[in-house]
Amino acid sequence: MARVKIDLPESFPFSSSLPIRITDINYGGHVGNDTILSLVHEARMQFLASLGFTEMNFGGTGMIMADAAIEFKNELFYGDTVIASVTANSVSKIGFELIYKLEKESEIGKKVIALAKTTMICYDYSIKKIVPIPAIALKKIRS
């Protein structure tokens, strides 16, 4: 059976700490797979904000998510804090990938909880069409 495999880049220029809330816990007593995608979304929003952007104003245009992939590695529990690292990768004329590494501190150092990838495409919501990445946004995600 083929499984998702996400290749990690050498470095991540952005990271943020995200607390695990009681509402993130599922009936199995740990963070559910849907919450991992929500954590990725929060990490993306913080990454974009660090560049001066939002998903709806990415240098003058919006963005949509074309796909998402997650490799689940370990569990998270209530009270844990996730270190979410993000970097842009595979930049094209209209979009790019964001790679995420979610980790938590353990007694032996950082433990990878999940790896994720989302493909973000620039999209003009007013005309409902895919558009090129604005020059200002392209410059910031490449630096």
C-alpha cells in the first residue's frame, strides 16, 4: 500500500508555538486527524502574517488550497504545545507548496508529531479565476 511521503527541506524560516486545547481532543483521548489539519491552517495563517499577508490578501490577490497531505507520526494530548515550522517550496507561476513540521518537546528533545504539505494557488475571488503570484508575494516567499 502506497503511503504519503513528505520530503523535508533543510531549513524552516518560520516557527510558532500552538497550545493544544481541550476542544482539540477526540474520543480516543488524543488530538484527532482533523485537528492536525486545523493546526496546519493556524500555522499557515501565522506564517503569512509574518510576511505581511493573509490568505485573502496575498500581495493583492487571494489564495485557495488545491490539496493537502499529512504524515501522522505521534500523538498529541491536552496541555501539549506544538512547535509548528513552515516553509515555502516548489514555487510556480501560480502557486507554491507549504511544508509543515509539527513537533513537541519531549524528555529526549523534539519529537515529530506530523509532517504536512499544502499546495496554495493564487486566486482572484472577484473573477473566480486562478491568477499569477503577485511580484511582492513571490519575493517574500522566496527569501
